[in-house]
Amino acid sequence: MRHFHWRVGVVATLVLGLTAPLAAVVRSVGPSGRYATIQEAVDVSVAAGGGYNDIRIEQGTYRENVVVPAAFSRGILDLRGGWDSSFRNRSHDPAVTVVDGGESGRTFVLQPSGGRLEVNGLTITRGLARYFDDGRPADFPNGGGVYIQPSGDARVFLVNNHIRDNQVSGAGYGYATGGGVGGYLDTAAELHLVRNRIRDNRVDSPEASATGGGVSVATDGTGRLVIEGNRIEENVAHATDEQTTGAGFYLQLGGEIRATVHRNLVASNRGTRDRGDGGHVGVGGALWISRGSAVRLDARRNRWLDNSSSGGVIAGNQVSLINAGTETVFFTDSLIAASSIGGLGATAEEMSELHITNLTVADNSEYGVSLTSLAGATLTFVNSIVVGNNPIRSLFGSPAIVASLIGVDPRFRDATGGDYRLQSDSPAIDGGTNPLVPAERLAPVDLDGHPRVVGSAVDQGAYEHDGGGPGGGGTPCSIFSPGGPPTERLCLCFSDPGLREFRCRLWDPNFGLEARIPLPFEIGRPFAVEWIVWPQGSIDGLTLTVDLPPGVKGLSGESPWTTELTGKPGELAADKLPIVVYEARDAYLLKTRIEAPAAGPNEEPVDLVLEIALEAALVPNPKRE
């Protein structure tokens, strides 16, 4: 019998930067609320001078241009849409709460000088950034939907918003950038863009270059930039005569910033030009690190699909990656495919290091990869697949190409249907190399979030064959078997402070299991822990027995709580455990026993214990305005 004891210690900070709970002040906005406009509630919150300000925005449409000024310097300010007229129940669908800038200026301007600011669950639309030359105060063309320029140690989070139909015009000024979102970080400030849909935004530049149709962020500070889990689609960068760069997103990274670009879909963005001899660069994404900077960039598990260009002499590529800095850059486990332009253009300048690992670059009408390694630089291209492009590749300098499948049919499942995973007879299976130095170049999971090394060696390309159930992302942890050594397995736990849900996953050869816990939870307010099972192989069901920790009780009265989850292999089975936290504690431990009978005479029964340790600063029931 397998009997493993699995403890997952996870810090899930619900109210960031605090060691003790803060009393939240709810400020209700809308026809049923105290404030008619979002700006009124923001102004009152800023004047309060700190604390936890929870601005709850009722479902509906708000025609205004919202500014969070530098006077907001400490505490927490949350702007969350989707609330009903009672302000107790909330929809997480951004479509039900619309903030319309009316093309009279940016829809949001966020310039805090400290504290934590979050905008969550809104549709942000019809913003306009331009240079006004008609007597109004001069503006500049950056950030049509949202312009973000935090200072000091401010932390800004844009989470689960739909940012669409915003524009930037460079007329009378020059360049235009950041149609949906524009930002600048030059201090220790942080910017987190998480799980947003950024679509149908546009930058127009009749006189100079056009960059960042969807997103544009420049940095010259020591803080942090996170771009994770977003869908950046169908944005346009248009220039009359000059170059377009990053119609999807454009990052000009300088200073000592820490940047992560993870799990984004960047698709069907377009660079367009009217005339001229120039062209387009990084139509899907341009990630450029400034010369001499100490930027640490980690870009993993992204998908670039069907980004295109028109006009100009140079069609360009889907992704442009340049490291001219002094730190090592990692670009891994990603798909660049199905476009009418080139795939990847990557350059390592002077003494920089750029490590590219486990890519699939396929079916781009122009070249697949163009690698440039200048004198003194290190550029490696490892464990990757390059196929179906024209030509296959071009090399300049001395990039190192290792264990990659180039110009050989990798036997994708259904490339014409967009599925670039591997068939069971693919020559890419076990075709990669495991011992990579530094170790970070071989990620623990593939593009789907499955365990990265399944067979004798890592597979080539973005996907590991037969890596497990549905993907998600995560980090490795250990199972300790009594009397035996630890066995490496995969535990996938999300606790990013910008997210509203904690997830912990484990994979067994016969099933996948996920626990989902909504965040933040409040003392005295019921919520549900959702358990989801993906049966695999011969297992068709599991029994879960959950022991609740002190300070937590189940609403059903059952203790311990037990459920049976059954389903056909490959299908989902789920159940919810409604609970309430009634006592503040430093940590809560959910202990779950997972059992299943032996599936056959030569099989062993399942008997696992999963412990999820949550440490959190709780949000008490707020007082209301």
C-alpha cells in the first residue's frame, strides 16, 4: 500500500504588508450606494490618510475619468466591480461593471506614492491619451485605458479586468504607446498585471514610431513588474512612416527591475503602416533590456499566435527579445506559432547572457528563429523544436544550439487545428538534455503546467508528452514515504498577492487533485473550498476525508467532512465544502485523506494525506459607509 504524508507549507498573504488585521472601511459606489461616482469614493479614501479602503462598485456603467493621485501614500485601496445593490454579493465578470472614459481622457490614471492599490473586475473602455494643443494642459500619448506611474514603494495591481477599445494618438507630439495600458516604474514601486483581458486597443502615430498597442511599460527602477495570466488580443499599433513595435505588448526594461512574464496568451495583434521603407518588430511582444542595466527577466509558459503585420518593407516577427544588460535572462517553455510573419528574433549583446529553452516555433511564414550573439555574449538555444517556417533559422555570431529538433517533423497531434502537443511516436520525446547550468533553465513544468521530465530525459519543445492532467503552473515539492527517501512529485500552489483564489494541486500517475480556496476570506463570512479530481488511467474515483482545523467549522455540521468523487478518465469531478472561519489564528491547516481501492489484482490502493498550511492576515467583517 502506498502511504505518503504530504505537507505543503504555503504563505498566502491576504492583506499585503501587514502583520496584523486591518479593519476595512467599505465605500459603496452606485445607484444604491453612498457615492454616485468612483472618483468621489477615491477622494474620500485618499483623504482618510491610510487604513484599508474597500471601494465596492455596483454593477452598471460609470462615465468618468478616475484619478488616484500621489496623495495616496499608505494603506490599502481596493476598487472592485461586480457588486449587487446590497453590496454583499459580487459577480467576478468584468462585463457587468463598465467604466467608460468617453474619449475625453484616460479612463484611469493611477499614481500612488505608497501603499497598495488594486483595480479588479472592471471593463475599462473608451479612454484616450493624446497631446492636446487646443489650450488645455499638455498631456502625452501613453496609456489610453489605464496610465500607471507609481512612486516610492507603491504596489499597483490590475487583476481580472477587461481593458478594451482604448486608444492613444501621437498627433502633434511624436510617438504613441500603451493603447490599453501604459506604465512607467522608476523607483522601488511594483506593477502587477494579472488575469486581464486586453483587447481591441490601438495606438496611432502619424509622425513617429508606434509601440505597445495593448500594453507598454518602461522601467528604470529597483521594483518589480509582473505580467501573468493575461489575454492580449487583437490590439493594433499603427504608424504612418515609422516603425511599429510590440502591437501586443512592449517592455523597455532598465534599472534593476525584477520582471516576470508568465502564462500569457498574445494573439492576433497587428502592426500596420501606411508607407515608408521601415517595418515591424516584435508584433506580438517586444522585450528589450537596456544597455548596462541589471534587469532580471524571467519569461516562461507564454503563447504567441497569429500576430501579423501589413505595410512597410520588413514584415517583422512575433517576438523580439534583446538582452543588453548585465543579468541573465531566461525565456522558456513557450509556443510561437501560426503567423504570416517571422517567429522569434533574439539578441544577446556584449557581455549579457540569454538562455532560451524548450520552445516550439512552428508554422511562421517568414523565418522561425533568428539568433544573434555579439562579442562576449552568451546565447543558448536548448531543447527546442523549429519546424514549418521559411527559412528554418538564421544565425549571427556564435549562439549555442543544443539538443534541438530543427527541420524534422516532430509529429504534432494536430498542428492545423492549433494543437502542438506531441504524439506518442514523436522523435522529440526524451530528445532533450536534462543537466542544464544554471538549473533555472530547465523549468519544473511545461507550457500546460505538467511535470517537465516524464521519461528518461526532458522532451523537446514547449510540451512534455503525457505530463498529467490539465495545466496550471507551480513549483516542485516532496512526498515523504515512511521509511524511505523523499520522492519528487509536483505540487502546484498559487499565492500571488494579486490573485483572488489560492490553488493547490497534486499529481499522481492515476489522478490529479486540486483544492481551490477563495481569497481573501473574512471572519464570520461563509465560503467554500472546492475539490476537483481528474481521474486518469485505471482510477475512476476517490474518497476525500477532510479534517478542519481549530478556528474553522463546516456549515453542514459533518466532522470530518467526507465526499466521493467519481468520473470517467479525463473527465472532471468536483464537490464543495462550505466552511466559515470563526476565530483569528496565525495559521490554518486543512488535512485531507485521499483514498481509492486497488483498480486491479496487480495494482495498489491509493492512500495519501495532503496537508495545506495557510498562514494569513485575515480581513475581519468590515464597517460600512
